[in-house]
Amino acid sequence: MSPSLVLAATGGTLVAAGVVLLLERSLSRLVVGVLVLSNGVNLLILTAGGPAGAAPILASRGPHGGPHRALSDPLPQAMILTAIVISLASAAFALAIAYRGGRLSGDDDVRDDIEDLRVRRESEDDVGLRAERERRAVADPSELGAREEPDSDFPGGVPRDGRPRRDGRPRRDGR
């Protein structure tokens, strides 16, 4: 295998491992994922830069007075240096957040937000209501077009957790 193919395969593997680590719920794994992903991208940029050549600063003669070799492109190298600085700054920021979160909560797990939990619960309730309507429509096709009176002010009649309706009327379940 050629060195470029090995570098490309290694870069792809590092990117894949970094993405897997980014999907974890631990902030320390997230930081490691950012670093691994950035190193993989740096390898891919280096591979895309083409084959190695002579240093672009040297004169037309090669090193030690030998024949002239093709010059290497300095742009990928500059991009990689910039990416290293950015990834280290991002990792330092994420480490600071992880440290602060660990000091406040005692662990580094990312918890679900209260609003996210509410939206997930409502979507699961909505799916359950939709499945119930489809089940009743199969049993009685006349119910397919009939609309039920919603027991809350949400579209589709998703009940709120024990809170009364806005119009003051009692809900069907007696709350």
C-alpha cells in the first residue's frame, strides 16, 4: 500500500472514532472526540495536499546541491497549523465547561434539558394518540373523518400533565 492510502485510511478511522466519541453523553469523551476528530481531519488535509516535495523556501537547486525536486504545497500545511490551534482552543473551552459542570454536579454526564423531556413526552403521547385513532378507524371507518374534542389546547388533544385547560372547563379525566 502506498503511504497516501495508509494516511487516508488512518484519517478516516480517526474521523469515525471521533464522531462515535462525540455522540457519547460524557463531556470528557466529548473532548477526546473533538481532539481525535480534528487529528483525523488534519491527516486527511495532509493527504489531500499531494506527495511530499522539497521545502518551498529553498532555491531552484535541491538540498545538498542536487537536482531540483517538485516543491510541496504550503497551503495544506498552513491549514493544518490553523486547525491545530482551533482544535486546541475548542478542547480547552470544552475542558473548562466539563470541569465547571463536574464541580457543580459531581459528574460529567450531559443531562437532558427539562424542555427536551417535555417535547419528547408530548411527541410520544402524540404518536400513541395517532396509533389509537388509526386502530379505531380500522374498526369503524366512519370515525376516520370524525374529529374528537381535544382535552387540552394542544393540537391533536395532547393532555398537559395535570394542568387545567385554558378555557376553565374540566378535562375528561376529571382534573
